[in-house]
Amino acid sequence: MRLVFNTTLTVDVSATDYELRAAFIELVTQSARTIYGPAAMLATSKPSIKITETSRDGMVDIDMMTGKVVTSDDMEA
């Protein structure tokens, strides 16, 4: 049986405050990395963690390990 758990963090950040945005990305990716190890030990198969950021510009995926925005070009490489 597959279980899906969702956690949502919603914050207000100025559209031009890139440093604060980066700090929140670091906070979320660090949390994901922290939970990944125990999840892998408990699961019967490799767990999947997906991090997305949604703004007025749309939704983007964020790599859990690097904190970088993943584009469709990155997925093809």
C-alpha cells in the first residue's frame, strides 16, 4: 500500500526578496533531508520526496539535495 503525506508551509515574502526566498528553500530542503533517512529505514522501498514552490509565477520543483530549481531541461539531461 502506498501512503502519501503532505505538509504545506505558506509564507509571505516580497517578490524581490531573493535572500529570504533562498532561506526558506534551505529550511524546507534541510527538513526533507532530515526526514529522508528515517523514512528510508522504515519503508519497504525507496521513499520519494518532492519539493515544489508555488508563487504568482507558477509552480517549480526544487531539488532536495541542492535546493536548486529544477527545470524541464534539467530533467532531460
